[in-house]
Amino acid sequence: MMLLTCPNCGARNVSEFRYVGEAKSRPDPETATPEQWRRYLYFHRNPAGWISETWYHGSGCRRYFGIERNTVDNAQRSAAGTAGATS
Amino acid sequence: MSRNGQHDGPGRARRTSRYSAWSLVKNGLGAGSGWERAFRHHTPKETYDVIIIGGGVHGLATAHYLAENHGITDIAVLEKSYIGSGGSGRNTAILRSNYLTPEGVRFYDRSVKLYEHLAADLNFNVMFSQRGHMTLAHNDSSLRTMHWRAEVNKLQGVDSSVIDPAEIKKLVPYMDVSSSTRYPILGALYHPPGGIIRHDAVVWGYARSADAHGVHIHQKTEVVGIDVASNRVTGVRTADGRRISAPVVVNCTAGWSTLISDMVGVDMPVQTFPLQAAVTEPVKPFLDTVVVSGTLHTYVSQTDRGELVFGASVDPFASYSTRGSLDFVEGLAGHVLELMPGLSKMRLLRQWAGLCDMTPDYSPIMGLTPVEGFFVDVGWGTYGFKAGPVSGEAMAACIAHGKPPEIIAAFGLERFDEGRLVGEKGAAAVGH
Amino acid sequence: MTRPGARRRAAADHRLGARPGEVIDRSRTIEFRWNGVTHTAHPGDTIASALAAAGVRMFARSYKYHRPRGLLTADIFDPGAILQVGDEPNVRAAHRLVEPGMDVRSQNTWPSLRYDVKAVNQLAGRFLATGFYYKTFIKPERLWPTYEKVLRQFVHAGEVPPDSEQPYFDKRYAHPDVLVAGGGPAGLAAALSAARAGARVMLVEQEHQLGGHLRWGDADDLRLRDELVAAVEAEAGIEVLTDSVVAARYDDNWLALVQRGLPHVAERLIKARAGTLVVAAGLIERPYVFAGNDLPGVMLSTAVRRLLNLYAVRPGRRAVVFTANPEGDAAAADLRAAGVDVVEVDARHGRTVVRATGRGGVEAVELSDGSRIEADLLVTAIGWTAPTSLLNMSGANPVYRPDAARFVPDPGATPDGVIAVGGIAGDGTREELVAHAEAAGREAAARASALAAVHAAGRPDGPAATPRPAEPVPALGLRHHPELFYATPTGGFVDMSEDVSAKDILTAVKEGYDSSELVKRYTTATMGPAQGKLETVNTVALVAHATGKTIAETGATTWRPMYTPITLGALAGRKFEPVRHSPVQPWHEAHKATPLIAGQWIRPEHYGDPAAEVRNVRAGVGIIDVTPIGKLDLQGPDVPKLLNLLYVNKWSKLGIGRVRYGVMCAEDGVVLDDGVTGRLAENHYLMSTTSSGAGTVWEWAENWLQTEHPEWQIHITPVTTAFASINVAGPKSRELLARLTDVDLDNTAFGYMNVRTGTIAGVDNCVLWRIGFTGELSYELHVPASYGLHVWEALMATGADLGIAPFGVEAQRILRLEKGHFIVGQDTDGLTKAYSAGLDRVVKLDKSDFAGKPELAWQAARGEYPMLVGLRPLDTSVIPEEASQIISDGGYIVGRITSSRLSPTLGHPICLGQVDAHLADPGTRLTVRLRNGSDTTVEVTAEHAHFDPEGERQRV
């Protein structure tokens, strides 16, 4: 089981966390076209490599946080931006 | 008829020696193996009519049906590893058609029908064992969903019904159907035509047939780029530096489908998740039915070799890693013993993982794309193997006629932009 | 002493005199049964050694051809000694120690091991060659199920009786700095040096004793073993586990260990997070492929030395030793010393064994020079396999070295947290291997310490750490070894477990299955119990031969978990399946409530007669325990902003003391949850959610707060179980409650959709909501959980004269259905958007923003969506089952019944259902296909509510 580093709690078993998904920015709901909104809802970059994503430390401090993870080998580095930042 | 397939010209059909009990005896009596190669090596040509990326059951079935049903044989199947190395060789080989939506039921029912005659059609025993498939319900809401599926199935002519714990016990004597368990079994959706199959044999059978029709199967040939000019596909580039041109390129990959589509700039509503499976040491046959529990995230069947094959739901986070986890086998073992407590001394032999391309509505993405000549048959989630034959048949028709046949009309890529998701999500959200 | 029923007692006449390294306790003798015959053993004997001591050579019949098979490796990987012990299948008899009274049987033999009927398959063998089943049984299709049944009879395995006992298994967590997998000389030395460098060390050995191959070695080997073992045992920082295995390595050195031999625990799974993993798995001797290589009496040199030196068993009387290395020479010397006649065939001088012959066991050996030697034992020592499984699982695939004739780890590909030592890493003298392992142990300790510092620094208050780069461990050399895999590429078995011959491999390649992976899948070679530890390299060598490629080009298949198979019981451990009960549960149980499993919660479904419970609520007063309802305490000045964002309706103007119903949608407009939220004070709100949605809604709200609006001042506390929740419903509920509370219940003081706080039955800090899920005058009480039972009992006692009765979830479902309230997840599904749920009057598109707003705006504009409608069967004797499909004249599905009950209040069936847009108008008649195949007609009603659609009863 891989370790994931929570900014509050440090390295913990990944089973303590819930995967939220790729970090995405929410389009302005007033002006978004259907296509823009559905890209936000349904589409993913899904790269084989580094990705910015959001995790939730549900069995710990309950913080949502951003992290960069390599989807090929699960290596991690802390996210440049904050949680929810645009990918 | 050439003994050595190497001498057959590309794109030209050859006759393959038939497999039968008689040929088996004949070859057994001969000095050595007189069997021909089931599939041959070729030097890639510069141009093909159709390039299929992905040498799994989808890619090979598409090639087979293009040749068989539409007379299109100038085809290259490009496989980055060996045929069947991806999801086709890593799934738990369960077949069923008891889906929730009419479009899903119709589609998978066609697949099961094709599977039923596949051995004869391909002259290759794929060992489809229609031993019955049951999906357990452990609470009111899942029992309601089982009834929902049963009613939809019946209306589509698919053999499905909800059975009670006593009937379950009769079919699976090892099952604990008492009410004292944490997740008591209230009933099950029973689907007699469902079962298991020898997954590798399906891959090889299609490959052998495609090869006999003159299709070139290039293994260890990875596509690293796709060329597009004026919004039209013109060909592919491979890791060994080749450029192979073709007016039609079909993405039949799983796990890597977004990476291939990225090469032509087509975005995909797909996320790649590992799906794990495991197998035990063999024991004498005792389980004649495929058993699935959504609540316990477990499915179990026993192969003709006596092994129990286990699967579960996809891993909890997106990844391209296929190394597997201990969590998975711990949960699996716990859930299997919850269902069949007498198996605690059986041993887990091996675990592995494959990659699943999950879509938002638990349904595939098939058909045309905004780039002309670039077709997709992707987004197969955890159910791609079941759909191999019908997907090949439908994609072949789609390619031959330039438009998706009715049976896959609901599965187009455009549905996501248009917000018309397929209703299988309804069951997944309610269900388990 | 003879047991009743035992046929005879076999003598241990192959047992030698005392050996210096023996592990048996000759002072005691124990008895066990082998195929019904009583045998003896000494404590310390494995099943196989005890049987071998009695002269047993044949242990099993092979998979396909039912050929006789005997001991090959005499360890846990032995493919010839897999037996049934009692109700336990597939026991590794060359590893499992004899216990008194064991009932050991050979597997898959009928009628007996000696006279096995299926052995006729040997005659048909040429037709059963690899892949035969793909080529036959194709037509006629209808006969395949019959063929399949026959094939299944051949399953080569033990059995699990249906009444198998379920022994106790458990689990443990461990956090060693350094975990050493393998207790041979290198593992012992690495563990010692790591511990001496300050690391907490766990040393895990699969066999029953520490020492690895030193155990069956010469006097110097035994002396070194004694020294190392004594030092390890004296070292406080080392925990030693024997008869235990590191079965798998996962990401970040998460290790699965199985510990056996514990009192009262069948097996224990240890989950260890190790700083550094030191892999000291040693080398596994590789069998040689030649005609007759599966005959009982063909053994590896290590098997022979184990039998001789650990168990004092003479494995034969006249031996041919085919050797290519010093270990083989030593086996020959050991055999001679035990009085066995030995002929050595030295591969280093170009001599080769080409064939073993005999009936039921080796009788003669034929050499490449044409000579023939009578012998009952053929020992091979032709090379080694590095069992690199744990390194493969670490992402490092081994590379082939022709000079050493084996695959070796690629140190460049191994992650820093994993170090290989001992034979798996390279060759050397005893002293070189120990010195290398000592250096590796020190480095392992240093890396573990550096990792711990990095983890400590990862916490906000952690100390700063300068990362220490991993220092390389000097590489071991490789001893030259001739490449010996097969005598001829067409003779003998390459996989004894699977009955795959060398010829099968060539056939597979010829048929086009010309890579290691396809050969494995086509022939099943390497897929048996040892998972290729004995078979992979020989298979690869044959594939390379057949394809004309080198072994390095051909490459091996991947080794996956488990290193050795582990039981499902150990993986499962004890059952920990939490359930949740309300504080009122003891009362429910005492009053014979029928339990209902609702997610984690166990709730009363009813107390005997749900229809009577419904009538009692409509006519008098009832109470229901609704503790599982999700409750979130929201505090802060910005709460209305959050409510406006989460709910589809408006919240800015909710006054203090007011309660409002709200629906939440996900960003795709699909109904996510519903409930009421009340404003208790200026900046204090209490939100309720569905029971199953409690966790989801909390995380959903936190997500918005933390990621989109961190500037909002809001604090969310989940209080679901801080309160016991009781709904008091019915026309007499005010009268009842007034007897117990200080809150003014007058309709003008505390009207419908209001909230008050106060005292109930003497309990302070209770929250009272006046809401109406049941459609009656009702109060939902949230009382501090520890007083839940008290308040419940007070209500029951105080309301006795009013006819109070409890009601359960089933009555509540009927009451709400009479009122037309939908249940999220039952009447809606994963695609039901708010307008489809009939929420036109709730959704406020003129709000600036809320979750799911764009999709709902488009849904409203587009129209033509499926609708949730009230339905009333025209034939009042028919209650359509839930999930019945609504069909068109042509038989197409146009909707379904989502809820259906007989209404005790109205006396006729009532339903909710989803139907296509054009069928949703009131008065439309629809056909419902019932489960029994018949059809019935229902009519769309004007409202969802079948009873009191104006809601007058709840406002009184």
C-alpha cells in the first residue's frame, strides 16, 4: 500500500484518504456553454505521468489538498498550487 | 496450401488447417507437430487500408469481422506487446447479458449469442461454459435493482430471474445463506446463459482467423504517433521508427486509450483505473456457478482447472500501475469467506492487475470521432471482454459503412458533450 | 500401538544414524496415517521426510498423464509432494511438519495411488499434447458441456469438504526499520549488522530453522550457522520469525508476511511497513530437462542433502550424481558418506545424462556417451534460479547473465528501499557473502533512518531533514556456471506440476505462440503451485532454442505475488464488520422489532404489523427512531452562502427559528440528497440529510468550503450520532409532547416548518423540528444521544393513554408514499435530474449559482425529460411490484414503478413511478408488466401525494 503525504499529518497509508480526482477549475456557471460545462463534468487529461490532483484525508484531519502524483509509478511531489487549482 | 505461412503474400487469404478430433489424432500419430502457425510474422507494409491499434479481443475481432463480413482484408493490427497482453488476458472471463438498460441488454445479448457459436465459427474451442451467473442481493435496495434488471431482461428476451436463498443454496451448496451473517443474502439475480470462457482462446481464435484472412498482426509494435492532415488520419508512426500509412486508424486499446486519442487531439471522458484479480490454487470442482456480490465487491468462479478466479471493483484511485495491492486481496478473501466460510484453507496463488478505462456512464465509447478516419472502440471499463465479439462486429460495420450501426448508436463520443448519458449509470448509482 | 482401522505400520528403514545437523528429535516417535496406513515420524520430520524414511517414493500422480511422481526438491516448492491433510488441500508435504494423528492422503488418485485408472492417459499422451483442448470438442456444439464435465474430472488438486472447519486466523501490524526476507547466512549477517547499527529488525525465514543452506553443509558451514544464529538470538533488536514468509512486497515497502506455527492461530498475516527491505531469498536449484526426469528417484542435489543431513534419510541405495558445481560434488560426497553407491557424471567434463528409465521410479540412467547405469537415485546439480519475486514486485526485472547461467537482479532498477544480498545477488565464498551482507545491513539501517527523517520532516511541525542519498552497496561477483537446461529439446518435462513437456514448448512456438508470455498461456507452463520458480528459466531456454533467439532476448515472464501461496483465512483475518445502532436499540430488541439492514445501520423495520403502525400514526400518535438521519451542525456568518450553493432552492432569508426543505444536486444536475435545515440562532444551523447520504453530504460541503470558498467563515461538525432522533407523528403528537417539554407548542407560537430548542423529559439542549414527512402533525426531536433511550421511554410511558405505538421504517415508507415524498436512490437513480423528480417548484434558477445549476437550466429549457409521477392501479386488487416495467403498446420500456404499496389509509394500492415525458400528464393510462408476466393498468395522478395533497393535516 502506497504512502500519501498529507500536508497536515505527514506520510500515511493511502487507505486513509479518498481520491477526489484530477484538479479542475470550475467554469463560471453563468457563462459556461454546455460543451464547456460537460468537459468539466466528464473529461479528464488522464496522462501517464505527472498529474495535479485532489485528495481528501477522510480518516485523518479531513483536509482536502492538492498533490502531484505520477500515475505510472505513484511517485509524489507536493502541488505547486493549492487544492482545487487549475491543472 | 503453403505449409509455412511466411510465404503467403500480405493481404492474401490462405486456408488454415482445420482443428478437429481427427486432425488431432493425425498430428498425434505423426513424428512431430504438423500444425501450422496459428498466426504469422510479417514485415509491415508501407500502407494498409485499415490500421487497428491494439491486439486484444476487440482489435482482433474487428479485424476478423472486417474480413469476414465486409471483405476488407488489407488490415494491420498493431500490438505493443503480445496479443492478448492487456485486458483480454487479465480479465476474469465472465460473460453475461443481464444489464439494466435496453440498449445495454440488446448489445451484450448479441455478444453472448456470438460467443455461443464462436468455437464453431472460428474453428477454435474457446470453451464457453454457460454454467449460470448469479448476482447476490444483500439488502432491500439491491434486491429491488435485481428485480429491475430481471424485468428489463425478460422484456428483451434475456433469461434472467430473481431467485430466493433456498434456490441459491441448491445451486451453490457452499454458500452461507443463513440470516445471521453481517450481509445476509436476500436473493439473487440468476442468469443461466451467463458463464465463463477461456479468454486467451478467444484472442487466439480471432487472431488465427484474421491471419487466415490475410490480416497482418504485428506484435511488439508500439504506436507512438498518429499523423493527421487536414483533420484526416493519414497513418501511424511506431516505436521502431516506421511510418505506416492508412486512411483508417482504429483505437481498440484499453488502459491507454486516452494516450492514443491524444495523438490525434481527440479528448476522452476516460480515466484509467487498475482492476485487480486473483486466482487460488486448484481444488476439486465444487462451484458450478459464477457468483457476484456487488455489496461485497466480489466475483468468484471456478475454472475447469479447479482454480477459483476472483475479481472486484476497480482500485480506489486512478493509476497506470499494475502492481496490485494487499488491500485488494485482504478484502477479497474476507468477502469470499463471508459468502463461503468453508474455504479458509484454500490458498491464494497469484494476483495481478489490468487497466480499465472508466467512463462517466459505465458504457463504452464507440464509433466516429471529430477526426476523419479515426475510429474509437474504447472506454470499456470493467466489461470490455464480455463485449468483444459484438464490438468487433459493430466496429467492422461502422468502418465499412462510415457510420455506426444501430446497435452502438447510443455509445457515441458526442453523447458527453450533449449530456445524453447511457442509463447503466442508473443501476451503478442505485445498485450494488 | 496400532490404531483401529489402520492397515499396517510401516517401518522407517531408510533412516540413517545420527547426523550432525539433523533437525529431528529421535527421543520421541509420533504416528500419522498415509493413505490409510499408519506411519511413524520423529518431531521435526516433514511429512515427506517421514514417508521417505519409510521408503515411500511415489507421492502423487501427475495432472494430465497421471504419471507417478516423487520428491524433487524436498522443500516447500516440491511439485511432487502436494497432499491432502485432513480437510486441508494442497499441503506442501516436504515443508509441513508431521503432527500426531495427521491423516495424509495423495490427491486425485483413483482407486489408489499405486493403481491409478487415469494413468491410461499416458497411452493417449501423444494426442493430449499442449493445446489439444483448443483443437477439439468444437462440434457438435451441444456436446461441449458434456466434454467439459469430463475435463473437470481431471482437476489435479485436493478437495475442500463442505464441512471444513474454520480455524482462527488473525493479523498484526509491524513497523520494522529493516525487514530481512531470508534467514540464510546472508540474511543472518544483514540482520545482525542492521541491528548493531541501531535498526529494529524483523528477520523472516520460510523454513523451520535459520541457517539456509549452511544447515545441510559441512562442519565449517554448521559452525558458521551456529555462530550467526547465536549472535542473532542474542541481539535484542532482532525479531526472528521462522516458518514464515514474506509473500509479497507492495508500494512503499508494504509487506505481506504470513507467520505459521503459532499456538491457537492457524496463520497470522503480518502487515509490515519496512524502512528497508533486504531480500536474502538465496538460490533455488533448477531441475534439468531430460527424458524420464519426472520419475520418482530423480532429485535435486539440495533435496538429497536436505534428506540426508536434516532428516537423516537415505534417499536411495545406488545413485548417479549429475553435477556441474561444487554443491553437486558435495551431494555426491554426502551420499557416499551415508553408504550410498555413487557414480558421478560431471557436466564440466562434457558428460550428460540423457534419460532415466524405470517403472514407477528410476531403475537406470543413460548417459550421452551411450552408457547405462543401474541406479535407484539420480541427482542433478546443474544450476540455480534466483527467486527474484520480491524484486520483481519492487519494479526491478532481473537480467540474464549467460556466464552465470541465471537471471540476476539489476541493481540499477531496484528502488532505494530494497537491497538484495546473498545468493540472489551474486556468488562468493561464505566469508564474502557474509561481508557483503554486513555492509548491506548497515546501509539498510542508514536508509531506513534517512527515510524516517524524511517522513518526520513531512509533517508541518516536523524537524528539517537533509535527505541522505542512498549509498551503493558493493556488488557481488558472479561465479561462472555452464548453461545447462535440457539434454535434448524434445525429452522430459519442463513443468511437472502442469505436466508440460519440453516438446510441448517447441510445439507451442511452432504454432505461433512464440514468446515467453504466449507459451506460458498456451501450455500453462510455470502456472502451477511454484509459479515458475523451478520452471521459468528452463521454459525460457526452450523458447529461446525454438525461436533462435538468446535467453536474454527472450526474457522471463513477470513474477507476481504471492511468493508462496497463502491461505484465504490469513488474508481475511478476523471479521471486522462494524454495525451502527441507535441508543434506543435495547428497547427495539426488547420489543421484538424486525431488524432492517440499512447500510451500516441496523434499524427496526417494524414491530409486527406495519399497516397497524400506519393507521395508528394517522389516527393517534406514533414514534419512530430516526437516529440514522444525517445531521450536520453548521456555524458561522457565511452559512447561508453555503446553503445557497448546496441546495437548489433559496436560503438567504431563512429566519431564526425557521426550517426549510431542500434538495441537493451534483454538478451534473442529478439529485444527490434531500433534507431539512433549520436556523437555531443567528449564526447556527442544523442540517439533516438522508441516512445513507450523511457522509457524502458532509464531504461534499467540506469540499466546497475548502477548495472553492476557503474565505467563507463556516465550521461544519457532523453530529449524526451526537443526537438520538425521534419523530413523534400523528394528530395527538402535540398533546403528547406538551406533557414532556417546556417549549410552547401552540400552533401560533411554534408553527409548521419551525424549529425550537428546549427541554424534553428533563433533558436540556434538545432540538425540536416541526416538519411533516409522514404528512401528520409531527415533531422531530433531536436529543443528546446518551438520553435517547430515556426520552423514548418517557414518550412511550407518557403517551400510553393516547394509544402511542412505535412505528418502523416500513410504516414510514408507506406514510411518505401516501404523501408522495420520494426517496433519493429509490424513486430517483443515478441519472435523475431535479426536474425529473418533480422539483419544479423547489429549483430556483434565478439564484446566482448553485451546484448543478447549468445542467438544470438546460434541462428546464429542453423539456422532454422523464418524470416522476404518482400512479394509481385501476385494479385495486393488484399491487404492482417495485421495479415493474411500464411498457408501450409495442412492448418498449417507457418507465418503471419505483415505489409501490397498499395504502392502509386509502385502502387501495398507490405508486410512484418514472415515465417518459409524453406519458406524464395526469389521467394518462399506462400498462405495467408484472413479475408474473401479466399486465395491469395504472393511471397517472394529479399529484405525487395520494393523501391530503394540500398538506392540511401537518399544519394544524
